[in-house]
Amino acid sequence: MKEILGTYKTRKNGNSMSITVPKSAGISENESFSLQKENGNLIYKPLKEENNPWKNGHFKNHDFRNDMNKLEFEVGSETPVGKENIF
């Protein structure tokens, strides 16, 4: 079902163009969308959070320390090789 929520103009935002999404669209802050161009139409599709292992809990109980211990070098003690910012 198509529902027209209004007409909106683009505006320049740095090197990008922005279009305002009305609150009535039911979109929350910080939601992620993919953008597709199909037959000259722009189509925004929400990205499902369950596809992101960092947000869906897939790594919640993962033992990263154990993974680091299995590597053949000490993680975090590498010598910089470029212009990395080391904090």
C-alpha cells in the first residue's frame, strides 16, 4: 500500500543532499537504510538490525580474549607502519 506523506525539497549538507523525513513516517533516530535507484526512482529500505552481529547479540558471549591468545603475536603491541593515530 502506498501512502504519500508529503512533498519535500532537497537541501545541500556539505557534499551531500538531504531530504527531511517527517516524524509521521514512524522512523526513529539513528535507523539505517540502504538506498537503491530503480527506473529513476530512489528507494530507501530499512536495514534489519538482526543482520548486524554487533547489535543482534551474536558476539554477546564471545570470548575475544581467547581469540587474541590464539594469535601468534601480542595484539595491541604492534609497531605502527604508517600514519596511524595511536592513543
